[in-house]
Amino acid sequence: LNLAFGYISYAYKIYKKNTNIRSTDVLNTNGKTLHVLVTSNTGLYGDLIRETFSLFSKDSRNNDTDIAIIGKTGKQIFENSFPGRGYKYFELSDSSTEDTRLKNLLNHALQYSNIVIYHGVFKSILSQNAKITHLTGELIKVEETVSESDVRFLFEPSIEDIAEYFEKQILSLLLEQTILESYLSKFASRMVSLDSSAANIHKRIESLDFSLKKIQHKKINSGIKQSLIGVI
């Protein structure tokens, strides 16, 4: 599918050049940039959410950039860090994609010419990092892979209609893939975080158990001393 879009995008660029079309975008977008922050609705995800927001906040201080936030945690952090700054909020489940809510996010994002997503990425079960994904940049990479090809196509009904349809579909798939990738990183991060918490709880229980035994021994010793004093 990516390869097919690459051919279509490259053919459309040649078409624009040969017909002197001034438009630079296939889609009827607004020319703006959208930064999407993907977080969670609850805690216990380790440092992943904080690291993701740190990347996001560095690039989103420009007021000309529109903001979209996914997750209650990110909403709260954003409001505390950027008081009065406008944004669009989307609440998605932490465990699965919901078609209706995801579709609302897609419809909003596809209005923009540049879409940048800040999310977690799964490296290994013990390593999850914050990542920046430029969705429109991914399309450029696809186009570059076929720029040297000499393949001829016949487009029906028109190259404009097909290019617009494919770009919407590819962007939608890339966005959904990024959201699913963030789910995977959050699952792994929560597993590590809960395992660490369980280990800390176990150590704390051992410490409290030792302290309790010391108190019990101290109480027993005190009773023995009082008994000896009474005998004397």
C-alpha cells in the first residue's frame, strides 16, 4: 500500500509540474501544524508519560501550533504547564482503540497539513522511549523510494481524486499505527512499573516484619526484667 501511494504521489508531482498547478498539497488542508500528545488516563506508567511530555513541551511553545491531547494525565499536565493555552482533547481507552473516538481524532487531524505525534515506543520489555513521529514526513519518505522509477500508469477517474483518497488512507493508517504502538509501550512500561512496585512492597514488608519482631522481643525482655525484679 505504501509503495502504491509512492507511485501515485510521484505521478501527481509530475502532473502538477506539467500542468503548472500552483497548489502544493493534494489535500484540502488548512496549512497549519498539529502537535498530538499521546498519554494515558491513569498513572503507574513509570517515566514514559513524563518523558513524552518533556519532548512535546519543548516543541509546542509556539502559539501558532495547534494542540491535540489524548489522555486525562496529559490534559492535567498540559493545563498546569501551559495555563490558558487552547487545545483539543480526545479521550481514548488505555487498553484498546474505540472506533468512534479514534474516528473523531482522525477527522480532526486530517484537516492539518503537518501532523506531529509525541508518543511512547516499545524497544524491549525493559525499555520504552518517548518518540516523535512526523506523519507527513513518512509520506515524503515513501515518495522518495520510487522517485527514480520509470513506471507508467493510467489513473481513473483522475490523478487528483486518487492522490487525495490515498493520502487520507495512508495518513489514517499511520496515525492508527502510532496510537497502537503507544499502547504497546504503555503496557510494557506499566508491567515494569508494577513489577518494581511489587519488589519495593516486598522489601517494605520484610522491613516492617523485622521491626515488629524487634518490638516483640523488646516487650518480652521487658517482661522478663520485671519478673526478675519482682522475685528479688
